[in-house]
Amino acid sequence: MDEHMKRRLDKQKKLFRQLGIQLDALSIHEKNFSNKLRGYDQEEVDSFLDEVIQDYERFYATISDLMDKWQEQQIIIRDLRAGVKPEAERPALNPEEIEETVAKLEADLRLLKKQIRPEQRFYID
């Protein structure tokens, strides 16, 4: 298991323990069942557990995202109570203005390349 996945699973276990959730994706994946004469189809059980693991991963991602948003809101509330004004939101960008700006920057870049060194063979486009 790579280091990134190990850290992610450790964070998941820690969060789930805080929330009182006993199972995590890795413990479900590593669970082994004993075989009985009239037991369940092992492939069917494995397939179902894979679905459960995927749900746990989605739950973890959702919980983490919501906790991050909650923490951001707590900071905003704290700042408002302290009298700190929140930063003004930037106005929405107009796609046409963006395209015009990009085209102007590209034209300026071409002009700058010609002024610095006119030989085109030195540039990779």
C-alpha cells in the first residue's frame, strides 16, 4: 500500500472513531469469513462488500467536505463576532472578457518573442 493511501485510511479511521463509526473501508476489505458447507457464494459476498467499501469512501469524502465547510463557517462566525469584516466577493468573470484578455496576452507574447530574439527556431509552440 502506498504512503498516500495509508495516510488517507489513517485519517478516515480517526474521523470515523470520532463519529462513533466502527467500520472503515480497509476493515471491511480485510474481513475474512469462514467457509461452511451451506454457506454464501463467496464471489457474491465479495462483490457486495466492494459496493459497501465504495459507499464508505463516498461517506468519508462527504463527511470530510462538510467538516471543512463547517470549519470555514466557524471562522467566519468568529470573525463577525470579533468585528472583522469579511472580504468582498469578487464579481463573476465574463467569459468573453476572459477570451479577449487571453487573445491580447498571446499577441503580446508573440510580439515580445520577436523583440527579444527574432529567430523563430528557438521557440517551441
